[in-house]
Amino acid sequence: MANETPPHATSPELERELVERAQAGDQRAFRELYMLHANTVFRCAIMPLVRDRNLAEDLLADTFVRAMENLRRFTWQGKGLLPWLIRIGKNLCLDHLRKAGRTTAWPEGFEQQIPDVSDSNAESLLGRSELSDALRERIDACMSDLNPRYRHVLELRMFEKRSRQYAAEQLDVTIGTLDVLLFRACKSFRKVYVRRYGTGEEGSEFPAP
């Protein structure tokens, strides 16, 4: 459960050993990884988005089920398991919120353009219950800073979820050109976001989602 007291922080070497053992099928090692990271995933990735403790508990369980199913795909890169777990938890929350119709101002794909949380700043998200509303407001503000063509392609493809064919016709471009335009629009959106709000690293005004 998310309210269990986590063990003391472990060394990267020990965590890597736990990951390797869990990847080999050691359930005890996976349980230790759960105890090590569950509270942070719950408080940093899940509760700020769903704000419902019962639902958050369910999504935490789903996060670790998904992690267990995909652990063999995880590649150790020196940052530990936490950023990967947070990404899984956040994506499960966003999927749930979209299906529930609660993210009309947070279109699919935008969370990939905003700097992701990392193990170095995860704890700074604690207690930020207003996170999702703040991000919605920031997305709107960033959209207003984009040039009209970029804004239009993002509205068609990300907000309205129009097909590529429809969007290409509306913009009077080929589908190939549309894909390039969308890619550039997403990059432009991310630059605007970082310019306005920083990357979430030390010294920025607001932590990255």
C-alpha cells in the first residue's frame, strides 16, 4: 500500500542489483523495489493528477503491475528505477483522466513535450495538488504564444483529434508536410513552455510534471 513506511534510501549499486534480480524473476527483489519507490510514485506522479486517494491507490497498484510486466525491457542508465516508474504512473493517470473526459485542456501528446520528472526533482512535487490545473493553464498560455499555423495544427490533431487526412485538407498541405508541421509545432510548444516556466530543475519557478 502507498502508506507503508519506505525503507531508507539505498545505493545505486544495491538498487541495480535489485532490478537485475527482479528482471530474473525474483519476486522478493521486486517487492523491495516497491517498498523503495511506492510512496514517491504515489505522492509525486499519481495523487497530484487524480486527487482521489482510493483511485490513486488503484492506479499505484496498476503502475507496479505494468512495471512488473515490462521490467525486462527496462535498461539501467544510472538514474535508478524511479523516473521510469513515475512515467508509467503518470501515463496511467492520464489515460484514466482522458477516458473519464477530465483532460479536455490537456490533449494527448502534450505531456511528452513538457520536461518529465526525474529522480533529482521528484520530491519537489510533494503536496502540489494543483499540478494538473496549473498545467492546463500553462498549456493555454503557451498555445497563445505560438504562430497561427502551429497553433492550428496542434488544435486539429491534439485537441480536436482530427485525422491526418482531415487536418491536411484544412491546412491545404500533403500528409507528409502535415507530419513535419506537427513535429515542428510540438517542438515550438516545448520551447515556449521551457522559456516561460523552466525545465523543473533547480532554480526554475515550478517543477516539471
